Amino acid sequence: MAIINRVLIHVDDCKGCGLCIDACPVNVLDFSDGLNSMGYRPAHYIGEGCTGCGTCFYTCPEPRAITVVRNVEGLAKDHCPHCNATVKVFPGNRDESKTFCVECLKPVNK
Ligand code: SF4
Ligand code: SF4
């Protein structure tokens, strides 16, 4: 099975600088059509082709704006109370006992 990676943009933490878009070696990031709550046009993932290289994460000046999730298919599933659906979840950077929804990025447990 092919490994599927995903880059998650935390929309309201993005300042729309475009550095990640320019830096992505496989050109899978672009600007969104709309604006975020701060009035910036955030980056977004076009939906496929991310290699999980992490270049966008290391390029972004905003520490909370980008999360790169490698091997999405290999992640555990849990119920996300925000999406009200069973979704893939990824562990937190600082506390792996806390997991987050790959769809809405919000915590699924306490
Ligand atoms: S992890 Fe690499 S391939 Fe994926 S969006 Fe970021 S820069 Fe592009
Ligand atoms: S580098 Fe960070 S702040 Fe700039 S557009 Fe990309 S996600 Fe947004």
C-alpha cells in the first residue's frame, strides 16, 4: 500500500506569506481562495502528492501553522467530537497521549 502523507495548515495561524508554497519541492501547496479570521489568504494543501519531507514546516515562520503527518493510513482511529465522526488521529508533539483529528486538527481526547 502506498504511504499517504498529509500536510495540515492551521488556517488561523497562517499569515499568508507564501514561503511554504515556494519551498515545497513537489508543488503541492497553494493559496486558499478565501481569507482566514485575520484577513490573510492562507496556504492550503492541494490534496495529494505530499512526500512528508517537512520542508514547509521548517520554512514557515509561524510556529503553529503547519503540521506534517506521515503515513496517514498507518494512524489509529478515534471518534472526533468536533467532526462527530471516526477519523484518523495523530499524537501531539509534546504529549503523545494527546491525539488530534487529521480532519479538523482539534484534540479528540483530554
Ligand atoms: S511536507 Fe514536503 S512535500 Fe509535503 S507539503 Fe510540505 S514541503 Fe511539500
Ligand atoms: S509559510 Fe506558514 S505563514 Fe507562510 S503561508 Fe505557509 S503556512 Fe502560512
